Amino acid sequence: MTNNLLQRKTIAIVGGGPGGLTLARLLQQSGVRVNVYERDVNKDVRVQGATLDLHDESGLKALTKAGLLEDFKENYRPGADKMRIADNKATILFDQHTEEWKEEFGSEHFRPEIDRGPLRTILLQSLNPGTVIWDCNFVDMQPSGKG
Ligand SMILES: Cc1cc2nc3c(=O)[nH]c(=O)nc-3n(C[C@H](O)[C@H](O)[C@H](O)COP(=O)(O)OP(=O)(O)OC[C@H]3O[C@@H](n4cnc5c(N)ncnc54)[C@H](O)[C@@H]3O)c2cc1C
């Protein structure tokens, strides 16, 4: 159910990164009309970069609210959050690879990693068809009437 402020309006989100796409998903779940304007020519035009670790209180919380945690679990990289610290002679000082490791969703210390590409795919697939308008570079905004 949308609140009065959002009725008969379409929300424009500039940028289809993890932030914009997650916001679009959350708004659509609440029945809000939304378009995302993304300057990339299309979804495949570039690689999305390296992994992101998601934290319980932020990224994972948002994905849970978006109903996408199960999709995340199918696409994340188990064990990629393990840390190894070495000195300048490559002597290992700290190594989580030798520890018993629990993949514990719901634990505040668990920070699972996911590649940006699969994360973007999960978010894109969760949106209504046509939500993202590709090849749109935001350059300026002008007042219109009283708005
Ligand atoms: C090296 C590095 C490592 C990081 N590691 C982590 C991590 O492990 N965990 C974590 O949670 N975060 C990490 N971050 C932070 C994370 O990348 C950002 O918080 C996240 O990408 C922000 O998402 P966003 O959608 O707000 O912006 P962005 O990811 O920057 O996406 C912005 C989108 O907007 C589009 N855009 C930009 N300008 C325009 C325009 N004028 N018109 C239309 N479209 C436009 C871009 O093409 C892009 O798709 C890291 C960042 C860096 C640089």
C-alpha cells in the first residue's frame, strides 16, 4: 500500500548500482511506480568489478527485506570472506583458512562475499520488466511549476 505522497507519481532513481536497484525493488514491493535511469548502454556493457562483502546490519538486512536472501545464498562465494594476513616476508601472521569456518547467516560477524555481477543480476531480475531505462545519463534537473 502506497502512502498519499507517492500516489499517482512515478519515482525516478538515477543510477542502477546496488543502491538504486535495491531501492527500486523495495519501492515496487510497496506498490510504488518506479523507473531507474542508468547511463550504462545496457546491462552487459561492462564487467561489474570485484566482490562485495555484505554485513548483517546493512547489505544483508536490505536483501532480506527485499525478499532476495535465498537468491543471494545461491550466488555468494562461500569462504571468500576468510582473511589471511602476512608480513613483508610473506610470513603468515593470521590465517582464517586453517580455522573451522561456519557460514552463519544471522550472525553479526558473518560477512559473506558476492561478486557485483551476480548481485546486479539478482536485483535486476527482481524488478518489473522495463523498470531500468538504459543508456540514460542524468545531466540536469529543472524546476517544473511549484515542484
Ligand atoms: C574498492 C571498493 C571496495 C568496496 N568494497 C565493498 C564491500 O566489500 N562491501 C560493501 O558493502 N561495499 C563496498 N564498497 C562500496 C560499494 O561499492 C558502494 O557502497 C556501492 O557500490 C554503492 O552503490 P550505489 O548504487 O550507491 O553506487 P554505484 O555502485 O556507484 O552505482 C552507481 C550507478 O549509477 C550509474 N550512474 C552514475 N552516474 C550516472 C548518471 N549521471 N546518470 C545515470 N546513471 C549514472 C553508474 O553507471 C552506476 O551503475 C566498495 C567500494 C570500492 C570502491
